[in-house]
Amino acid sequence: MSAPADIRRLEHDLEQQVSVVIRAMPFLWLAVDDEAGPKSVRRYVERNSIALLSNFGRQPVDDPSEGWLGRWCTHPDVGDSGLWNSDHIRERHDPIFLTKMEGLIAKV
């Protein structure tokens, strides 16, 4: 669901600034050619990536920066996990996840 037009207009400049920051970030496309679903490789990668990076209920390895907007988010899961995505933040990653990721990256 999209925000009302007046809110979108007010947020336009901020959205542009966020886009500039995101465009400057490095990224990698993984070759995952299965159908989306609960047992798919893409779901496995998403779930375990979030679980691995989440700070929820543990000592952060890499705390978000002091200026990270999530620090002012009213949803407690965002601040507690250090991630905007709150799915899978309370989970632990599969111990062989990084090995499987290494195999997917090797295919790139």
C-alpha cells in the first residue's frame, strides 16, 4: 500500500537522497533459477542472509552507524535487529549457509 500523495511529495527529497546512497553500494547478482516458494533456494538465501546479519538478541558484530535512520524508527524490531526487514531477524542462520553461498557466488 502506498502512502498518500501529500506524504509522498513531502518525502520526495529524502527518497532521492536515499537512492543516491543505495546506488553507490556494491552489489552482486546470484544465479538462483528456481521458482519462488517456501523451499526455494532464493528463500533459503533470503532467510539465512537476514538471520546472519540480524543483531536481534545478540551482541552486534557490526553496529549500524550513528546516523542510520533505523535508530529513529518506532518499530522496535528495526532498532533491535539493525535491519529494516523484520522477517527472520529472530532466527539463527544455517551453519552451512556460508558454504552454500560460496557455491552460488562461484557460479557468478
